[in-house]
Amino acid sequence: MTMFEIRWHGRGGQGVVTAAELLSVAAFRDGFEAQAFPSFGSERMGAPVISFCRIADRPIRVREPVIRPDAVLVIDATLLHHVDLFAGLRPGGYVLINSARTATELGLDELLESQPTGHVVTVPATDLAREHLGRPLPNICLLGAFAGLTGMVSAASIESAVRGRFSGATAEANVRAARAGHATVERIAHA
């Protein structure tokens, strides 16, 4: 790996910025260089938010937004047909979408055809978050799913990053949510 670039899309209050930050911490704990930073359209709940993360095996000198992502993670599927979320996605890239519906049901057949089998995956992260956190915050579930889908970071480092950010029962509930996201992707991959 030289550099792996990730772009997160969601809405304010869904944990887009936190997820990218935790991913960079997990990558660092796995021995990589990493950076994460957000881009806000407006600073209010519900407004579209983009956050970026880079993981590399050498120092990262670039500081601009990710325009050619290796992975796109979509926390809010309502953005799918309103914003060009997949602009610049590299061939062979990964797409992870928070939805209980399949990519075909979401109208993403063209995207499915353009990427390798198994690289475009939907995960019911909001449902998993409600189950494990008691609240509809899907970001940590998608973080666990990302680790399972790409193998870019280890599940142990995700859990360590989560425990470093949160404490007590909140940390453990988020670890369970990350594990559920990871397990969901593994079930899909082996189906």
C-alpha cells in the first residue's frame, strides 16, 4: 500500500467527523501514517458533511480533500441521488452504504457493474446502532464494517480507538456496534 484514501458522506450529527477521526487513530495503532479532517457545507444538524481520511505506509504530505477515493462510506442513504457521492471513485474501490436495502434496491446497478463483486456493500448500520447503542448513530457500525470489508485496519485497533474516545458503558456499547458491523460484512462476504 502506498496511500489509501477514504471519503465519508453523511449529515451533521451522524458522526461523520468522529468516524473518520477514529479510523485514522485505528490506522495509526496498526502502524500506519494517517490523517483525518472534515469539510462542512454549513455547521448545523442535518446539513451534508464530508470527512476525509488517508492511510499510508509513509508520511502523508498532501492536505487537500480526497477527490479520487479508494473507498466511499455513506452514513446517510438519503444523499444518494442528490449528491454525486461516487465522483472520482477509483476502479476497484469500495463503497459501503448504511441501508437495510440492497444496492440494486437503491438504484445503484451501474455502480455495482463498475466495481468488483463484493466491493459495493450495504449494511443496516442504523438498525445495528439502535440495537447496540439504543440510538440511531450508525457511524461506529460502519467503521467496523469498513474494517471487515477492506482489511485496511484491524478490528482490534478499531476497538482500541473507540475505547480511547469513549469510556465505560458508552465505549462498550460502541465496541459491540463496531463488532456487529464487522460481522454483518463478513456474513455478506461469505454468502
